[in-house]
Amino acid sequence: MNVPPHSALDASVLVLNRMFVAVHIISVRRAFCLLCKNLAEVVHVEEGGYFSTYDFESWAELSAFRAAHFRSEDEDWIRTPSRELQVPRVIRLLRYDKMPKQTVKFNRRNIFARDNNQCQYCGRKFPTQELSLDHVIPRSQGGQTTWENIVCACLECNVRKGGRTPKQAGMTLIRKPEKPKRNPILSLKLTQKKYSAWQNFLNEAYWNVELK
């Protein structure tokens, strides 16, 4: 498969188990491997929230029709030697019944995602490598390493705050840190229009599901 730069390989695919419950987020390449091996099917959301399912060959036929007649700027495509394939947004595993884990991992990646790479003191956004993690209440004053006491901070603000509380340093948090109710990476994906189809499978009953 020939993949355009900064396009298809950068996309993600939501994976449902056999009962249409969201269990993973995977790469486009992995999704097509599962489809080619007939271990999964495409779940395509139509207008009005209805959806249809396709095996690999029928999805290839639909892709050919869409490629010839209409495309959307929110779609991603992969070109093979013989045809173009539209990247699916959702697939369903045909033999997988397990339920997803019920916790959001407390790690650096999820903290950056929760805070949207935004310094929680000055409010500016930074690349990950220019951010640090700050204990709101310093460990020297009894602060714990928890969701509610760790925030993203730029290096300048972190140095300025030092080993003090925000109040002691004359600084203010832009929002109170909390444990996310759903995976922060998922939350970031849902802000992009091209992943709007995922909403159909992520109702309030599954907001706290961890998706990897």
C-alpha cells in the first residue's frame, strides 16, 4: 500500500468488540490487516446515525464507487497498485467478546493529553518536550503524586513556582486538576471532525472506558 504523507498513517481506527462495545484504538495498518484476514468488518456510519457493515471486498467496492463519484475532505485514502481504499473510522471484531478495562492509566502521556499540552499556570500551549509536570502542592509540603495534584507546566512557570504552592508563589491554576472520566487521548481525537462517527459508539455508559 502506498500511503500519502501526513494522511492515512496518521489516522486512527476505533475498534468494537462483537457486541459493538468500544475496546481499542488502533493504527490504520493494523485495521486493514484485520480486515484482510476476515477477523473484522467495517462499521460505516451513514447519515442520521444509522450504520452498515462491510467485509473487506465489499468495502473495497464501496471505496471504488466513492473515489469515482464523491469524496469528503475529512476522509483518508490508501492507494494500492490496483485501487484506492478509503480508511475506515470504525471496525468490529467478529470473534472478540471481551470487555474493555475500566480505568484510565495515570501516566505522563495522559496527563499531557488531559491538559491539552497547555501550561496550567500561564495558559500557553507548548510541544511536549517543552513541558514539565508540576506538583500543585509540593511533595515537600505533603503533596501526593495523583491526578488531582499533578499538572502540566512550562519550564518558566515551573521554575518560577519552585517548591511553593500556587498561592505562596502568587500564581493561579487555569483549571482544577481532576482524574479524567474517559481516556484523554480519546477526548483529543473526538475534537476532530473526521472522528465524529466514534460518538455513535461512545455513549455516557462508556465514557470511563480506557482505549489504547
